[in-house]
Amino acid sequence: MQADKIWQAALGELQLQVSKANYNTWLKDTRGLDYSNGEFTVAVPSTFIAEWLKSRLNSLVCRIVSGITGQNTSVCFQVQAVNGTPPPVKAGLMPDGGVSLKAREPGLKSAFLNPRYTFANFVSGDCNRFPYTAAIEIASNPGEVFNPFFIYGGTGTGKTHLLHAIGHAAKLLHMSTYYMSAEQFTNEFVTAIRSRKAEEFRVKFSNVDVLLLDDIQFLSGKTGTQECIFHILNDFLADNRQVVISSDRPPKEIECFNLRLRSRLEGGLVVDIFPPDHKTRLAILESKAKVLKSSFDASIMDFLATHFHHSVRELEGALIRLATYARLNNSDPDLDSVKYILNDLISISEQNNGRYQPSTIIEVVADYYAMAPEDIPSKKRDLKTSRARHVVMYLLRQQNYCNLSDIGRVLGGRDHSTVIHGCEKISSQISVDSQLSKSIEDIRILLKSYKTS
């Protein structure tokens, strides 16, 4: 069978098994490229789509293609223009009778972009590859894809770095870019209100091509500021101008938030970013050490990656302290010296990370659902066991920031697609199922009491 015919048949089945929105976004512009030796290659238009399909739909696609071909078939996604020609280059002037974004009169300057926060020095790993590839896609075509782009995660996970990286890339396209924190936005808006210049404040964003707004969760309860941002966001979306927003939680979990604004934010691409896994932490340390012109023994780097796992900032802070110590003393510390030098930082990290042993989470969840802990990683598939297992997956991901493979290993060797399904199931139901939401909060309270008991 020809690859294209196989893929057309597969798309027909996929249309029945995924939502219309997912099909149009991720599958519509793909085609069968090659089929040989049990491997099927699908052409996709961008790296981001390839990453998304690989992480979210790979097992389903493999199962459908295998059913069509009649043999066990693996599927890979290859970036290539679906019509076989190179992707078009975005023109400098838009042929719509209007003014090109690049030809606008400058409004706000490209302000407050940190020169260190670029794509070139962002270390990508399993923990952040999804938002990273999305950010690159957006930076290539601001305003054309994934707008607005909402990225959320804990402190020190790289959200601000990606916002600035998008800003730097937009500047290379000669676009007017503006970065500001939600707190800064609020202060300027309040000042404008007091001086009766609220409309002028809103209008000054009309010549900005890319707006980068950090830590929007701080707008919780600030109804006037939220209303202003809602109208600014509408203006940007109407003109196909890019908006990138960060938060420490998804839109639906921000308390006292304007429902219309929340709907607009959820209408774009919402992605989460997790603290770096061990491998990525080591890569970050190596990169930072080069900048600091320092070099430490592998055992010391492993020690840092093991003990400073909650955020990139604390990881880099520990390395900077060691580099400063080595420079001032003109000698590299050994591992025992490192433990002494960083003792106070390690204590703070362990007090603030809010994580639990996977076995503790399994035990508490099992106790909550009145079942044996060993049932959760077992092969049992009854409703109660499956629910408890999915809750454990969700908490290991959200509370402990565990990577997918680690969660699967803890839960009886399950693959990453199964873990993704479990996490997404709880995440999607928690906002509409009040009983499930209460259960999650009750379990978190039990975990805290377990830790202090």
C-alpha cells in the first residue's frame, strides 16, 4: 500500500477518535510520506506539531496504522512542508491593503528584555520541550500561530526566559516588542486612572506587535486591571498581533478572575512547564559553568543536580556560590567542602520544595480511597483503582514535578502515554467535578499532615 493511501485511511479513523479542534490543529495538514520495514513516516509542517503528536497521540496513531497495514508498525513524524515545497517566508509587507506589522510606526520600545534570556542559551529537556518548541514556532511567526500563548509553571522553571527569548526573536524581525510584569502593568494602569488617562494607557499598546506579560496570577481580584487587559487582548487578537502570558497556574485555577478574560486565554495555547529533570539540570550546570569560566568534578555537578532540583534559579545560585568560592580561594573545593559551603542553601531548598516520596503519595491516596497501596501500581482496572491511580499520576506530576518515565516506573512500568492520559483525565475533570476537586485538596492536606507527623 502507498504511504499516502495508508495515511488517508488512518486520518479517517482519527477523525472519529479525536476532537474536531485537535484534528484541525494537529492532523489536518499532515500526509503519509514513507512506509518501509515496519516504520511509517508522517510529514508534518512544524517541529512543534511533530513534538505534540509524538507526546500526545503516538500510541493511538501507531495502533490505527498497525491495524490498517496488518502488522506491528512504528510511526515517526518528520518536519516537511506537506506539499513538498519549502514553507513560505513571511513577507515584509502584507498584501491585505493595510500596513505591515513590520512597517508600523514605533510605539512602545522593545523594553526590559534580558540579554541573557535567549533561545541560544535555553537548555531544553523532557521537562520543557513542549513549551520550548511552541515558543520557537511562535517566534518564527508572531501573531500567526498559537495566539495567545499561555505558559504556566512553578518558580524558576524557565517561563520568563521563554518570554524574553520570544521577544528577542521578534526584535530580529523588526517587530515592536514589550515585556512587563503584571505588577508593573497594574501600577501603570492605576496611575493612568488617577490621572484620568486610562484610554491613553490602553491606546499606547496599539503599535506594539508582541506583548509579553509575566506573572498574570497577580491580577487576581483586580477587576479593573483585568477588564483593561481583556480589551487590550481583544485588540491584539483582532490585528493578529502576538500575546504571550505567563503564570504559576493555569487560567482556570486563578482565583477571582474575569470569566471573559479567562475564556480568551484558554482559547489560545495553554502549556505547562516543569522544573528540569536530573539530566537537564546537569546540562544547565555545564552551560552555566562555561559562562562562569569554571570547572568542577563530575561528582560535584551530580551533587548539585541532585540537591537543587526545585528551580533553575536555586541551581544556578548554588553554582555561582561555588565558582565565587573557588575564585577567591584560588582552588577548587572537594565534595566535602561543597557540602559545607552549600549547607544553608540545601536546607532552604529541602524546606521549600513541597515534595513527597512517591511511596508516601501512593500510601496516602490508597488510605483515602480505602484500598491497599499495592493495588495502585497493580494491573487492576476497576473504577476505584483506576481513579486512585490517576490521582497518584496527577499528584506526582503536579506536586512532585516528576517526569513521565519516572511516574510510569513507580506505577508498575506503565508507558508515558498512559501517564499522560491519567494526568490529563484528572486535570480536565477537576474543574467540573466538585467532588474530585475536594478529594484532591483533602489528599494534599493529608500529605502535609503526614509530613509533619
